[in-house]
Amino acid sequence: MTPSSRLDTFRAMVAKNPDHALARFGLANEAVKENLLDEAREHYEAYLSMHDDEGNGYQRLADVLGRLGDVAGQRAALHRGIDAARRFGHPSMASELQARLEELGES
């Protein structure tokens, strides 16, 4: 399956069921592969609004926001990811996200 056909498959899944969190996550990931960053942002945000993510989704959203030049949004996503990772007992992910914040000049 080509990347664009995977993208179309996930788009169809989301169109059929917009509240399917994992379809939103999959669509966001495929959009990133195609460098469709605004679409990826939209679907990561939708996914995170309906799913209690453990940190990875916030990290992916932060990556997209950084590529879009939204540093404030990137920082906010990293903070939310740190909170989620700690809440789910993932200290290594929380540390990784904290290191990313420090790279952005925040301690």
C-alpha cells in the first residue's frame, strides 16, 4: 500500500467515524509522512481531545508544531505530554520530553 493510499484509507475511516480516536492518530501519522503538517496537527489535536494519551501523542504533536514554527504550542504540548507520562508511570518518557523542553530554552 502506498503512503497516499494509506492516507486515503485513514481519511475514509475518520469521515465514517470522526470520534474514532485511533483512526485520528493513524491519519495524523500518515499526514506527517506526506508533510501535510496542518492536517496532522488537526488530527493529533482531535485525537488528544478524545483519548487519554500516555505522552507519545503529545510528543508527536509537539514535533509537528515545531515544524510549523509554533514554539509556544510546541512547549505547551511537551508540558501536557510530561504530565501524561507521569500520570501513566512513564518516567523515561517524561524525562525525554523534559529534555526537549530544555532544548527549547526552558528548564
